[in-house]
Amino acid sequence: MYKIMVIEDDKKLQELIKNHLEKYGYETCSVDDFSQIKKEFVHHNPHLVLMDINLPYYDGFYWCRDIRTVSKVPIIFISARGSDMDQVMAIENGGDDYITKPFSYDLLIVKIKGVIRRVYGEYSESSHSEVYEVDGLYMYIHQNTIEYSGKKTELSTKEFLLLYSLLKNVNQIVSREELLEILWNDIDFVDDNTLSVNITRLRKRLEDIGIEDAIETKRGQGYKLANNWGK
């Protein structure tokens, strides 16, 4: 079941949207504190966001940019502002689509289904691997989040790419050069120590969810993710 976060300060409209989405089988959540939208987004961890532009404190463009610092989750703007410039700004600030109020709920559902299909479903680049799992360690590909034994933590993009590469080659050595190429594409422009720093941070993230001493350093070779959590 996909979870949709409705960020709309008109409580009546917010409830109408949520009720309609729930009729179509979506799980919904909303914002209680409009000064802490990014914090609430991270807490709820939705698959898609419906975002109004005119919001208290800061506008939807600001919060879209703020969410983009931690997630690539699809964001659809819903707004009474229907000018071409508003729609351009929505896309330039990280939005995926735009719906002008008043809107048809049928159109809203079609837009949501289209984005979800593109990002998570049959048209996505990695539709088969929205969630990657090895012995109870889950990686949520589109959210840069990992989970183990009910504990979740969010990774930076670099940490996530590192873990994904190591997990795909679990119990095998992955060379430093390969990891550097994955992260930065050109190892000549990267201080080799930077990889060590990111590995250290990744170890800490794994410890936060109860996985300790899983990343082994193989001197002169690279790193290995030893599957000691599933034993």
C-alpha cells in the first residue's frame, strides 16, 4: 500500500482529499505543524507528497526544496495559482507534476497513479527493486532508508550508494576503486581518504539499527560486507 502525504492547510480540503485517496486504497497522512514540514515528512516517510503552494510560514516551493535535500520522493503540487510561471517554478524547485484548483478527483487519482507507476511501477528504472532485502535488512531504494528488526534510519545519498553496492556483493570484496567510481564517477578527482570517512559514517548508520562490525576493511583490496546479521 502506498502512503501519500497531503500538505494542505485548508483542513476541509485536506480531509476531502484524504478520504478520496483512502477510497482508492491509499494510506494517507498529513501535517500537524506547518513550521516543521520536513521533520514531519521524515517521520511519516511517504511514497508521494501532495503539496499546496500557499502555506503558513514558508511556501510549497521552499518545502519542496527542503524535502529534496533528504529524499527523491515524487511531489505533486496542488494550487489555485495556475499561471505558467507557477508551474515552471514548481518543476524547477523539484516538483514532479502540477494540478490547478479546483480539480477533478478523477484527474487527481490519474495523476497519482501515473507518477507512482513511473517511479515505483512498471515504467520505473528499477521497478523490481523498490525494496532490496538481504536476510531482514531492507533498503528502500527511492527513500534512501534502511530498516532492520523494526529500526529505521535514513542515509545520505553517498552512504546509500555505498551500502547498495556492498549489499549486492555481500560476503565479497568490493575494491576501493569500484566504490569511488560508483560515488564520484572519476576517482582522479577524489581524495582517497574521503571514501574511508563515508565508510565510517555508514558503519555508524548500521550500528544505529543493530548491525555491528558488518563492514570489513581488506587492506590493499577494498571492503567487504559480511552477512553476520542474518545468522
